[in-house]
Amino acid sequence: METVLQIAALALMVIGTLFSFIGVIGFIRMPDAYTRLHATGKVSVFGIVFLLLAAILLTPLSLWKGLVLILFVLLGSPSVAHSIASAAYRIGLPMSNPARDDLKGKMEQGDGKD
Amino acid sequence: MSRMIQISLPLFIVYLALTGNLEPANLVVGALVAVGISLLRPQMDLQSVALKRLPRFLWAAIRYIFVVAGDVIRGGISTARIVLDPALPLNPGIIAIPSGSISELGTALSAHSISLSPGEMVVAIDDRGVMYTHCLNVDESEKFVAEAQSLRQNLLSRMFE
């Protein structure tokens, strides 16, 4: 039983690390602030959830504490991504090659030099 | 009174989950902390759920959690796939999505779950509840977004209206 748990935790840890790593690659490869937030806000969060699941199996972290932490991560990360994106748009950071922009002219914008 | 219970009961459950200790002394401390914090709260306009509608609310809430969980998994994998694609297939843009919800809470929850779903992230919300959403692939998102939003909106309205 112990071994099975350890193998499962190991698999979760590898998946979690892999997704965190892909999140960092995304942060480097993506062209502008908005697309980078997709990489950090989704892929990295996916990685963190898997790492927390591994921690529940392998460390003295209790199941409920782990689940509450996962809930907080899932509640917090979209809010953070939204507020960074909103701030970026507000100060006028440009998008690279936007296909369309329905928000244009509907929000007070700076010139991107702040 | 019911407002106080509405805030302090979830706080109490979170406290117990975080301490992981069901001894009577800890239960008393948890209850005191929860009630104390609920007394300190600012005046919030929470939507209350009538007791007879509770089963319906819970059923819709559970289905909603599964829909969001599916979005998280698909969102993580599909964004990871875009990141790892050598060609980096991006067609970014901001599209307007009407939330279809009247209440602020409904709009906020819609915006939260859109930000978790694949390739979409809410940048701004206007007074009428229109969510301006940044998409990694505009054409693809526009095709699926109306359907996904009506599913979410359906579950949310079962929960709160």
C-alpha cells in the first residue's frame, strides 16, 4: 500500500513539475503580456494542483488542508490573471498582432509608457 | 441572524479543514473565530438560498463544479499544447461575451470560469455584464463560447435565481 501511494505521488509530482516547466517555457515564448498570462495562469496552476495532490499523498499535509489549498489556488489564479490583464490594458500595453479588439475605445487607456 | 450563519458556517468548515483536528476544544475555538469574523464583516449584500430550494442549489452547484473542473483540465492541456507547438499557433484578440446574468455574483462567477477555460481570459467587464475576453485563438473561441456560456449561465441561474 505504502509503495503504491509513493508511486502515485511520484507520478503526480512528475506531471506537476512538467506542467510548471511548460508554464515557464510559455512565459518565455509568448509574445505579449496577455498571452503570457495564459501560460502562467493556466498551465502553471495545473502544475501546482498536481504538486499539491502529490503533497497530500506523500507528506503529512492532511487531505482537507490540501483540498482547501487547491480551492484557494483555483479561486485566486484567474482573479490575479484578470487583474494583471486589466491593468495592462488600462496602461495601454499593446497586443502583438491582434486579430480583433472589441474593447478598443471602451476603456480609458494610457499610452503604454507608464 | 441567517446572514451571520451564512458567513460563519463556511468559515467554520474551512477552519476545521485547515486545522484537521476534531477535538471539542478545537471545535469551540473554530466556532468562536467564525462567529467573531462574521461580526467584523462589512455589510455585504449576499444572495440567500431558501431552504426548500437547497437540494436544487446543491445539485446545480455540484454539476457546476464538474463543468469547471473539466475546463481546468482542458485549459491546462490545450494551453500547454500551444506553448509546446514549434509554430506557436496564436491568433489572439479580445472578443465581447455577454454574460447573460443580471446579478453581480453571477457575472463574477461566469468571469471566473471563463478565465479557467481553455485559451480565454477576461480582461474587463462593463456595467451591463459584457465580458471582454482575451482569447489565444479568436476564431475557435468564438465558435464554442456561446454554447459554453449558455451551459454555465443555465447552471448559475439554477443556483441563484
